[in-house]
Amino acid sequence: MAGDITDNALDAETVVAPDTSRRALLAACEGNVVEWYDFAIFGALGVVLVQVFFPAEEGSDALLAAFAVFATAFLARPLGALVVGRRGDLAGRRTTLASVVIVMSLATAAIGLLPGHARIGVAAGVAVVALRAVQGGAAGGELGLAAVFIAEHAAEARRGAVASWHTATLALGVALGFAAAGTVLLVAPDDGESGWWRIPFLLALPLGLVGVYVRRVVAESPVFKSPSGQPGDARRPLGEVWTEHRPAVRVGFAVVAAGSLTLNTWFVFLPNHLAATTSLDLEQTLLATVAGLLVTAAAAVGLGRLSDVRGRRPVVRACLATLAVSVVPLWLVATNGSLAAMALGQSVVGALVGGVLSVAMLAELFPTRVRATGLAMTGGLATAAFGGTAPIVGQVLVSATGLESVPSLYVALAASLALVMTAGWHATPSVFD
């Protein structure tokens, strides 16, 4: 029934050939790595870029400015998510995904070519904010549509494991971006003037072209091509999601908000904050963060497989409950000034996030005709409201209270609220319609 919160329908009669499923997984995941690499390098090099484009800011103000520009992209996500999600439901998943990856790659490469404030003044800052908005719109569309594409190609019995590669490659893309940024800073410590920071941004273009090629040669989703999922079947997918599937939107929003807030607090705010307030260098904190992201990727796949066996609801709720009670003590450990302690805390929290962000569960909340729009709406709004604002909110909370642990309390509250919201979610055996 429309609006019920169930593991909603992927056609049980649709048979997906293993080689087709593997090609779809490769296409979506390769593009996902590119998207999140593009996104991560700004989070990693934000403080350096503030010196180039907003040189009036110094110290904690520079960090706040970097986080503010970082948040700009997330604020653009809901619009991009709805536009791309709607196009994916009406015109098809495959071609829309190919378009998204090149838009984001071009925006990222353009940041690498921008002249700084010293050459063009205020226009430099305006341009970088505009390009970040383009990045955000593209990433917002990618988030839901790539997840849907993977889930719809997966066989019923392995959907949790296969779809979890979306979360895994998100973590791998961020890890790749942090590794590239950290390596550049390690080889050539940069105050922004020498231009070494431009290299990771320019690398986005060839990576994006590879993503476009891979996505254009894969077949369209078999569920989308089925009689119940013909292009144009839902004439007003946004209206249908909002009127008929609002309970699913609420559950999806709460889960994505908790996962996105946790991810950005621990993997964007924390390494930048420690580099600014302790004796640790930014390149050290970025490279150490890569370890936690690799654990996140591995845990996402393992917990995705577990959800195929034990069900989505027990896995997601167990990870939320564990996160709610453990995030504060883990934060106290991670912020003691040791790289090893930071990486340990990130690894434990990252593993839990890998279970919270269950792509199969999110895809199964909505029927095929509005699945891309539904997932885009929940993901776009949640990441804009909580994920993108996490670093700047964390910085404001610490500055206002003087308490280093306040960001972790914020994460614990979000995880607790998501746990409450998912209490009424009674999963049933998933059958994509």
C-alpha cells in the first residue's frame, strides 16, 4: 500500500544476468568514486583555498570560512537531487548518470584553473562559491540515482551486499581525495601561492571522462525497463512521493541525516579541527583519516551482506543504537592529540556509518516509478540540512561553548532521533515492483 513503511518492491520476477549486474555495479561505483573524490578534495584543502580566494580570513575565521564554502555545495543538493532524480525516473537511469559525473568533474577542474583573489579580487570568491554549488547539485543527483541504479540491477538475495558498494565507494572516493590532498601537502607544504593544490582538482577531469565512458556502455536498469517501470510512467514523481510516500520520506530522511552528519563531523570537521588546534599538521590528519575511510568501505559491504541474511531493520537499528551510546567516548579518545587515536575513533564510527547508510533499505522504501525521486528527495534534504552543515556547526559549537566534545553530542542526538524514527519501520521481504 502506498505510504506504508516497508521494504518496498523490486520486481521479484526480474532476472538479472550476473555479468550485467557486475557491469552496472562497476559503472555506478566508478562514477561514485569520481564524484566523491571531487567533493572530498575541497573538504581536504578548504583552509588552503580560503587563503587563495578569501585571504582576509585568518586562524579560526579561516576555518569557519572554509566550512561555510564547503556547506554551499550541500545547500545546492536538494535542487540538484530533485532535478536529477526526476529526470532519472522519466528519462532513464543510465544516461542521466553519465551526464551527472561530467558536470561535477568539469566544475571541480574549473576550481583548479581559477585565478585567486590576488589577481581578480572578489570575483574569485564568487566564482568558487558558484562552482561549489554546481558540484553540490551534481552530487545531490548522484547520491540517489547511482544507489537506485545499483539496487535495481542486483539479484534479490544479494541486494544488500551489492547495493552497499555505493556506500563503500563513497568512502573510497573520499579516501582517494584525502590521499591526493594529503600527498600534495606532504610533498610541497602549500600556503596557496605555489599552486600545488591545483593538481588534485585538475585530475578530476580525466577521472570524470572515464566515468562517463563506463556509464554510457552499461545497460539500462532492467526494473526501470519493465512494464511497471516504463519511462514517463510517473508524470509527477515529486508530487507522488510527497503525497503517497511521506512515511518513507521521514524514515529515509532520519537515517541519511544521522549517517551524513556523522560522516562529515568525523571525516571532514575532525581532521581540519585537530590540524588547526593541535600540533598535528593537516597532511598528517588527512592521511590518517584515509585509514578510517577504508574501514568504513569494508564494513559497509560486510554489513550489507549481513542485512541480506538478518534483514535491513536489525542491522540499521543496531548500528544507530551503538553509534548513539559510543560516539561521545570515542570522540574523547580521538581528540587526545594522537593520530593513532583519531584513526581508531574514525574506524569504529566509520564502521557503524557503513551499517546505517543501508542503500538497499533506502531504495526499498519507494516503488520503481518514483524511486529515484524519492531517494533523491530524502538524501538531498538530509545531507543539506545536516551533512553539509556539520563542519560549520561543529566549529560554531566548539567556539561558543569551549567544549571539544559538543560535536559528538550533536551526532549522538541525531542517531537517537533516527533510532526513534525507524521504530515504526516494519520491513517486509523486499520485492521490487
